[in-house]
Amino acid sequence: MGRLVHLAAAIAVAVFLPVGWEIRALRELHAWPLEEAGPFSAPDPKAATAVTQTVSSYDLLLRWNGDVLWAPATASTDPVTKFGDEARSVFGPIPDGVCTGPNSRPVGLEVDGNAVRLEPNSSKAGAPLEFAHRDVEGRLVKWTTVVDRCDKPSLAGDVTFCAMNSRVGRITRNHVQWLFLCRKSSESLEIEADSYWTETDPRFSRYSAIGFNDVTGEIAFLDGRKDRSVFDWRDRFPPPGGTSYGDAAGRRAAEELYDGSAKVDCVLCHDNKKPTVIDPHMQQARVGYFESRHDPRAVFSMGNFLPGRVSRQDLPFRVIGSGYAAVHAGTLLDARSFLIDGHPCSDCHSLTTLESGRRFAADATGKTPVIASATVMQNAALFAQKVALGLVQNHRTEWASASGAGRISPWMTPEHGGNLWKGVRALNDEEWLRLSQCAWGPGGSECGYRPLFTQCPPPGGGSDTFVPADFSADVRSDPVAASGSQKILRISWKYLNGYGYVPARDDVRFNVAFATTDVPLDRGPPAQQEYPTIDEAKGMGFVAAAGGVGRSGSATLLEDASFVGHKKWTDPAPSNVARLYSVDVPAACGKRYLFRIVPKRFCFDNSDIRFSEAEYLLYKDIDCGR
């Protein structure tokens, strides 16, 4: 049971009667300044509700509070739409996918240190499409009819090694960025002198997107459907779940666009606590050039379009998407990051037991994966990885290799990172064995293994410092009650879901459990055990009576309360100030009402829901006179 911090306070007398209350909490609010849109009063429908013998307390609770008792991302069971609602609840509105315009870049192709374009060769009859090779000054070096090798072949696997003219779009909103990839590829994984590969042909074969919050490390992967081989980048691609719960047309269109099976295990490669995989194929100016950013060939790169990010081992990193998490639970659970103390590669990198440690590290350093005393299963996995790396190397130009004139591969060195001009000091066999052992799992304590994917933080816990505050209670009479003694007890508080600084974040709700006793003669404060238990507030054994209202042990429970006015399956208006929350319960004279209020985060991963570890306890006595 959590520690209790008592906040001594008093509230105004309700109606004409003395009322006692108490609130206990763990922490103070750390957020933007609190503001309130305006004064509130009991909604007319509540005030006008006639309480008769035929209306149960559950019916009243649902009638008064039902509009705000709902869990996020529960409007649809379609896997695409549900994923979109989950992602929107974490990242805020998702922009349409775009791969053209000022916020986009083409992914070029380089051969022997020259840029390559596919264009008509006017020096030949009929001006056939051929590959024009030009130097950094734009001068034509040569024409070729084929390109079977390039300086920076893709490491992704199952895509064309030396593809050209894929496009990347990027949209940033506060701390959230969305990357959109319109990737050209072919069944043969080879490039041909076909108009499909030209810069102006809008056709591409694979659409995907990545959402990432650089504060929370939350990442989400979107993949276009796999039974569709042709897309057009002139189109705008609607986000999964549409623009909102109410966007019926957008939701239907997205269901036709995206792969709801989460077939591709994206985290295998996107394992470096970044939204992008940094390698020479993506044309980064800081990677894969002899003189880094100062190399004349850096004009072929995308420069700073894809920003750098230091991927420290201790940074948070979590995949959003309950469907994805269910399909790839084994990968998410078993993945480890490692950091070898004193190793030359550990000064700059936190590698993982996924592809950053297995494939990217091997390619970057020009080494072959190895495990000492490998088992039969490990040998099979090593063989598959060696085949994949061999295919990449077979598509790399001699110019780019360590033995060629370019010397851009190995493209990462232990002493100087991407600054290859300082020279290459390759890892020795002992250093590589230590790294490879850690990457493939059998390494020992020197690997400093940690779980790669970090836990979903509960509200107010871990890296989330935003907590509810300003709890209050207000008693008012129901003017139509027959006896004149029926009361409405309103419990209110304020809360800003500011984790990750997403103004429209919507992944936190509150459970409100309450119990009643007679007001004691001494009117002393209640003992801890008189409040609903934490299990009752969490809904352990919850039996729903109506909607989100029901019985939980010996307490009455209202589940999943959102803020005032946030009706079921509507998207919240953005806010950087704490919102007002309240629930109303029918109250009777001579009774004490004891509340336990528990914030909870919908994690949209294998951890499902995380409840706050803080305790928020409140009581109120209803004394109708003596």
C-alpha cells in the first residue's frame, strides 16, 4: 500500500449543513498552470431527475455519469481502426501520410561515388531509358544499362538492394514525429531500366509509417496491406482510425489501406530507440562518407532531414498497438539492449539482441557474426544472418568496400564513428567476439543486459510526473425529491494528462469506488480499512450492473471516468491546462460516503492497464440536521 500524504483542507458548507471531508495523495501536481474554463453547476438533467422507488442507484449513477464513463479505443474491434484509435490516444491526431512536397525527400542511389538517375539517353536512337552517372558537380561520367551494385545497398532484407527514388515524408508536432515511407521495390529485388524507377513515376510498392515521441520513447508502426503491390504517392493516405472517432469515411478507407495482421515485425530493425534506422542506405550526411558531412559527396544525402538522436541504454522505449504487441509478444519480451563496459563500440552505441547488434553492427564493422560453442539452433540462425549479409555485400561496389578506392565500408569504426577520414581501426577478433556474443544472447554479465522495451508508466509514476489535484466535494439538494432529503454528491478534481507533452493525449481514465456507512456519533475521521480497498477500486471481480457502473466487492464502482464533457467516443480538444473531472452520486441523510479514486493508463501493449500507485481517498458526511 502506498504512502499517504494528508492534505488538510476544508470546503464550503453544502446547503445549510456542516460536512466533513478528507483527501490523501502521494504527490503534488507537476504540470502547466491550472486553469478552469468557468464555474460549473449540476447539469439540469441531473437536478431534475425524480428519485422514485423504481429507479435504482445504479440507474441514477449511469444516467448522471454515463456520458463520461468509457475506455479509449473501444469503439471498434476492427484491428486497423482499433490500432488507429489507440495511436491517436497516445500521439494525438495522426496526419495524413504524404511522401511529396516540402516535407519530403527522395532516397537516391550512388555508384562508385557518383549519383545515379534513370533518364532517356538522347545519344541513342529512340532515347532509351538508361542509368546516368554524374559526379558531385553534375558532370556526366557514364551511361549504363544495368545497375547491379551500389555503394550503399539496403540492409532491410526482402527489399530491392539498390533501389532508387523511394520517398520519405516527415511531419513533426511538438515532441511527436511521423515518418512516411513510399518505398519502391521489385519481386526480384533488383533494379531495371524501367520507367517505374524514375524520379517522376509516382508508383511504389510498399507504404509504411512510424510515429514516435522523443520524450516518452513511444513508437508505433503502420504498414500498408500486403496484398496490394502498387500505390501512388500523389495520393494522401488516411491515418488508421481516420481523423477521429466520428470520421466514418476515413475509418473505412483506412481499413482498406493498412495491414491489420501486423505481419511485419518492424522492431527487429527499428530497435535503436529511434524512429529511423541510421545506415548509409538512407543517405545520412554523417554516416558513410569518407569525410563525413564535409565530404563533397554529402550533397547526395538527405542532410539533416532525419534528425539524429542519442540512443542511450536508459532511455524509455515502448511499442504502441495492442494488436502488434499480441502478435510479436515474444520479440518484445525477449529483446535486450547491451552495453559492454570499456568496449570501443560502447562509447557511442547501445546495441541490442535484435538487428542493430546482429546485422547492422556486423555490416558496419565488416565482421561476420560468431558465437563461441554455438548450439545447433544458434548455428542455423547464424547461417541465415550470414546469407543475408552476404547478399548485401554482393550488391556493394568494390569502390565502396574496404579494399576499394571509396573506403566507405566498413561504414562505422570504433574510434571515430562516421568520420572515416580519420582512418579505419577495425575491431580485433577478441573485441568482435565479445560484441557478437552479447548480440546473440549467450554473453555474460559483461554485456550489461537490460530489457530493450521499457514498461508503460502508471499515471504519476516513472517518467510521468502529472498527477490529479484539487479534489473537492459538493453536496446539493435534488429539488424534485419527494421527501426533500435526497442529495446529489459531486466529487471533483483536476488532472492534466501531460505525459509526453501531447495536448490531445487520451490514454488515462479514473476508477471511482465508494462505500457507505452511518455517520458515526463522534464524527471522527474514518480508518484506512473503512475505505474501498485498492482491489475493489481496480475492479477486481467487478460485476457490471449498467454500463460502467456496478459492484466491486462490497463497494460501488464507476469505471473509466473521463473529464467533464468528454462524451463517449469523441476526441478531446487539445489542452495544456488541467481539465475538470467530476462524478455525481445519490446521497442520503445520515450516511458517510467514502471514496477511493484511482487513475489508470491504457497502455495498448501487453501490460494492458497500469494503475497509479498513489492513493486518493476522500470522505463526506451527509447530515440533514439534528
